Amino acid sequence: MNTFSELAVDGFVISGSTNRRYFSGWSAEDHAPDRPSGVMLVLPSQKYLLASPTNLPWAVAEALPEVTPVAMTLPWTEAVTSLVRQQGVQRVGFEDAVLPVKAYRELQQLLGNDVELVAASDVLDRQRQVKSLREQNFLRRALAVTDQAFVASAAALRPGMTERELADIIDDNLRSAGSTGTAFDTIVASGPNAARPHHALGDRAIQNGEPVIIDMGAKVEGYCGDLTRTIWTGHADEQLGTMYRLVAEAQRAAISAVRAGVAGRDIDSAARAVFAAAGREDLFAHSIGHAIGLRIHEAPFMGQQSSDVLTAGNVVTVEPGLYLPGWGGVRIEDVVLVTEDGCENLTRAPKLPGVDDKGHGPA
């Protein structure tokens, strides 16, 4: 970790589950933000993983070779304070984005004036942006499982099926294909509901010829897959075919713009220019994409307000969409690995099983 000098700290206290897993290898989740399953103290030459006696054997079994698991007494703030003092740490970084205020105040009181707490901001999170070959392999597997489950689920779609019924089929297929959980709550948005980029499942029956947006993701070794496809049964009307072709064109333009050194906002602009040329830019309600990893949304981000710049090894979504209130919408999402001179599309799911890119449905 080359972050100690950046903040002039002697160590970092890691209390959030995402960075704890990244730096320790331990897969435990937290029951609540104020009840972490474990805490890390990361020093330049040593990484300590504090876990309760109940969880310690699990932590020992999964911890990376360079990590030393230690039994933790509760409350955790007292346990980490004791270790900080034992190790002679005088300036310690903490995850200000995830540490509850109550826990921060406890640490402040316990450490007193002898140890200074320093907000880590995004210094720790930035370590996760460039994916190692090991992480890329986990992501490839998560995406392959997602692709497989989508193909099986799309084939099961029938008119009259409810959004919730289709989502249950998707979740079952994710598990059957090898997912250890879902990266997020599966979205199935049909007809007018597809005008919402995010939609809570309902009992609406899916009708012939209307858009059905499916947004889904597997989890493999904690790493998230992400896939969106828009499908339909029967014949698509002219509006659906036109919108589908436009979104597909915008996605191709955005993917063509992806490479190391390009600003995230420029990827977004490439898709937005396609929509603007067709007079539909006002229907594009979100940014073009984001990175995935141990979190389903993480940096770098690609939107009009983003200052992030892509680096080789980033794994990002490219997901343009158009949303027309009262009618519905279309979104298409692939995941790409950023390279020095372009990108590799890691998504293999067909854009529309049985339907071509021109938006023509099966007879």
C-alpha cells in the first residue's frame, strides 16, 4: 500500500467491510455499520485483522498470507486502540466515508491527544480501482455466470408473467449458474415501469410487444457482475424498435471511446452526442457508467460531472438508456476492461435472444 506517505500516517484503521475484504481476504459481511465483523490495522510492514473469538477461525482460514488475525474483544474501538498503542502509531488514517460518528467519537476519546486521527478520504478506495489479474478473473467469472443466467431467464419469459415471477426465475438461474448471491436486487421493469432507471419489483403482468428491462448481476468471490438487457415478446412497435437501435448505437459509440487516459465525462459525451443528434438527449436520465468490483458502484465513474480518468485495468460498465415517461424505456449495459489502446468487452450475453440489433422481434 503506497498511501502512507500521501497522508503522512503510520497506519490505517479499516472498519468497512469492502476494504476489509480487499486488504485481508476475509469474506465476512457486517450486520450493521456500527457492528463490524472485524477491523483491520494496516501498517507499512504488517496487517492485523481483528475478529471476535467466534469469527477468528473463519478469519484465519481465509486471511491472506501477509495478514495476522488477532482475537478481538468488544467493543472493537477499545481493541483497536490497544493495538494502535502497542504498535506505537501516532497518526492513523480512518475510513471517514463509512465510520459511524459514534465510533469516531469513541476512538477520539480512547486515543486522546497521543494519537491523531486522519480522514483517509478516497485514498484507500483508490487502491481498488485497477484490478489485478486475480480480480479480473473473479469479475470474468461473475460476468459469465450473469450472462448464462440471463440467457436461460430470457428464454423463460412469457406474456402474462409478472415482473416478480421473472425476477425469481433470474435469481434461481443465477444460483444454478454458480452465483454466491446477487450483486444487487434484480430489476425487472416492464411497459411504463421501464421508464424508471431503477424500479422496485411489482406484480404487473408483462404484455406482448412492450419493453422489459432486466438489470441483474451475479457475485463470485465477492466480486459483482452487472448486465442490463431490454427484451420483449412478440412484435415490437415502431417506437421500441427506434429507441432500441438508438441506444445500441450510443453504446457502440461509447465503447469505441473507452481507453486508458480518457476522461470519464468524454465516454458519457460520446453516447450523449448520438442521442443529441436524434433529438433524444433529454431522455438519457443517468451517466454512462461506473466501475465494478467488490462494490457494484465504485470509482472511476463516467458521467458529465465526473473528474475521473480511466486507467488500464479499470473494469467499467457502459450502459446508455432512454426513458419516456408513460411509455417505457430501453437500456443496454455491457462491462469492459480498459486497456492502453482500447477495451475488451467482457459481456457475452446476446443483446436480444432471437431479436436482431435493428429491433426486429421474432414472428
